[in-house]
Amino acid sequence: MDPAGLSPAPAGAEALFAVYRRAPVAFVRGQGAWLWDEDGRPYLDFVAGIATCALGHAHPRLVAALQAQAARLVHVSNLFRIREQEAAAARLVARSGLERVFFANSGAEANEAAIKLARRWGVRTKGPQATTIVAAEGGFHGRTLGALAATGKPAIQRDFGPLPPGFRHVPWGDVAALETAVDDTVCAVLLEPVQGEAGVRLPPPGYLEAAAAVCRDRGALLMLDEVQTGVGRTGAWFAFQHYGLTPDVVTLGKGVAGGVPIGAVLARDEVAAVLGPGDHGSTFGGNPLACAAAVAVLDTIDAEELLDAATARGAELVAGLEQVRARTGLVEDVRAAGLLVGVDVAVPGAAVTEAARARGLLVNAVGDRTLRLAPPLVVRAAEVADALARLEAALQAAADLAEVAR
């Protein structure tokens, strides 16, 4: 037994940093919304790589694109044109209404690039004092140092200081606080349109529109972190499209390439123009393999009408959860944006997660009593119903366990 009270690691695991609380299961294959472990046991996947596997597992269009691209060309330098990168960028531009794209390898890297972009924009347009970025308490933007400084979660910042300065946090949803915070020293406001890691917290009515107005009036950029919400997750290509606004900058990651590492920054042309050759870059960002995957994902979402599917399956999931609430009293609140769903429960979230896994359902606890559900966009109505039955049984099991513990 080690000092932390954990069992000895399985053979091979000792070579890894112990930065994840890993469940005692290893998956070896997947298909659609299902995963199978080493023993051949199936699981309904309502985590989807934390909202990453937009097309589920082993989707034939994505598999074919990866196989074909790997056989042609995996990587070249950004010193040369990359046709697959240009194709992916053109699709993102067409779907977003923004005009320029920079490719990175992850959402955190995209946010780091956006931070640099915003500060250069502020200095060039407002003056050398305009380098502060306003973000929301409870927001999550990544674990690299700049993104971590922007993240409004002191608990995950502890002992990693000094963090980069120049970030100001305001309460989520508080328009008055935002108006006060955005002064002449501010170059940008960085918000998630839905706070995913905080438990799928939706913006209060009018909040994002007010943030856009404040930024417009004060000469600051509105930057939306759509790493979790982008590329169809909420039933629109981007969550901002539900609110009738177009931000200055959008960051993406997770679902863009269906599980292949990628990140992207989308920006208005005049904003992107403040960065020139040598101002930013990425060795692997936008390589042919990742961009071929992104093209396949974007085209498949269109071809299979997965935006509509996300809306319909999300509504079914919410309706089913409300029925579980009525039957058991173990669901306290449900918040949803398409297929990104937060569920507050009356029992410990970790216990529900374990009980669900024991019943062949994968869910994610993002708080002591909050679950996050983010199944693939290809999930079927029958699979939603199946997941609801398994989750209800898991909730009841967790409640029984808590009663025994008393």
C-alpha cells in the first residue's frame, strides 16, 4: 500500500504520472455509442471522451478518412501549404461566419493562442495598457499556464504560481460586474457560452448578448471558448448561434476531429490580421491527418443531420431525466444544451458514476453531486432510453449505499 492509501499499480501503470483518477477498466474497441472492455463487456458511452467523440467510435466515414490520409501523408511542416488544413478551415469559416482559422493541437492550446491574439489586439488598438482579459468565475479554459490563469477555479491553480498576470474574474452571469470590470485596460472578455466543467451552467437570459454589447462599447474582443460546446454538441454548429450573435474570436477543440487531437482559433479577419509570420505557431497544429479527420467529422455532421439529432436526443434525455426525478426524487436539477447535459443528484456523484459503470453505463461526475452527460452525436433514441434506465438503477443503488453508510 502506498502512502496515499492506494493499491499497487498494475504492471506498466507505474510508468505514468499519477495525475488521473482512473477507473479500473480498460477499453479495447468501440462502435457508435458503445465501448467494450478487455473482458468483452459492453458499456454505453455517455462520456464520449469528454464531449470529444462526436461521431462515436469507429465511425466508417472517419475511419476511412484516417486510413486514406495516413496512407498518403501524416505530417509536413507549416512552412508549406497543407491542402487538408485549408479544406478544414474553409468548412469552419463557412459554418461560423468568422473569417480566419489557426490550428493547434488542443483546446488549451487554442486558448493560449487566443490570449496572445487578444493582447496584441489590445496593444495595437487601445494602447499598451490594454492587456487584461476578463473571465468568469467557475469557467474552465485549460491547464497550461495562460489558460489556467484564465480559468476561474482557484482549487486547480493551487501551488502552480506565479501564474501569468493580467486576468480579472467576475461572477458568472452578472452583467453589472462585467460592465464594471471591462475598462480601458481590458483587451478581451473570455467566456464559455455554457460552463461545462462547472456542471453545465447555462448563461442567464440576455447575458451573452450583454457581454457582446459591453465588448463592442468598450473596444474589447468577445472571445467564446467553445471547446466543449462547438461542432454540433448543442444542436447548432456553435453555441453562440443560439443567441443571434457573432463573437470576435472562438476557440475549439474536443469534437472537431472526433477524437484525433486538434484545436482551432476562429477570428474576424481584422482581428487575425494583428498576428503575422513568426508571431505564433505550432509544429503539429493543423497537420494533414488531424485536418482530414476534421473534414470527415464536419461533413458527416451535415450528411447525417446530426445537429437535428443532437437537439432531438438531448430533449429526450432531459424528458427522461425529469421522469426519473418524479419517480425517485434523486434528481434535483437538469440543465441541458443539446447533448451536453448537467444533472444535480441527491447522492454523491462519484457513487453514481461507479454504480452506473457497474451497470454498463459511463457518465462523468463534475462535482460532488453533479453529473455531466455528453454522449456522441450519433446516439440513438433507443440508446438514450437504455441509458436512462441504467442511470435510474445506479441512482437507486447509490442511494441505498448511502443509507447503509448512515
